[in-house]
Amino acid sequence: ENRLPLLDGAIHAFSNEMKAMGIWNSTAIIQTSDFGRTLAGNSGAGSDHAWGGNYMMMGGAVKGGQVLGNYPDVLTDDGPLILQRGRIIPTTSWDAIFAGIAEWAGVSPGSLGNVCPNLKKFPET
């Protein structure tokens, strides 16, 4: 069952309420998952936990329409960002995404390493 129209309606209603309250430009919504999924299926016709995933961010002050990170050009096990069974090596860390929110919320650049400890383990994008 396609639940995207339900999600779209809920986000639309929420954003309209935040706008009516005059706080939309001070609101950030982020959709995240605690793990990625493999590209290859498992024996139960599902997929297993993996590393690479996706996140969406929206809000009044969010500069939308951007994709951060690099999508793999090759999705087979021979691809440079693919490990066995379709586990994707992320090119952008979760910390890099969260760092923008942390700065927006007032975390100083000198304290970002405390909030986002893996920030320096990935190249800047």
C-alpha cells in the first residue's frame, strides 16, 4: 500500500500550521533511518541492515532541492562503493548532515566535534 500521499498530507498540514503560527522559518524536519538496507535480497525476500541510507530535511529556512553525497554509478558487487551483497559505503556521514542542524541550533563550530564525533572521518562535501 502506498503511504506517501498520507505522509505528504501530514507534512503539508504541519507546515501550514507552523506558517500560521509564524514559526515555519524556525522549524526543521528531518526524516532519517537508524540503518541503511542492502541492495541484494535475503532468504526471507527482504533486505538486511547495511550502512548507506538516505535522509530528507525540510523547513522554512532549509535550502531545498539539493542532493548531498554521491550516488554510486555501479550497483553491482564490482562497484567501488559496494561491498558484498549490496552494502553501500556512504560518501557523506550522518554527522555531516546533522552538523548543519547543530550549527543552525546554535552549536559553535568549535563544539561540533563534540556533537558530531565522526565529522572528520569523511571528506567535506
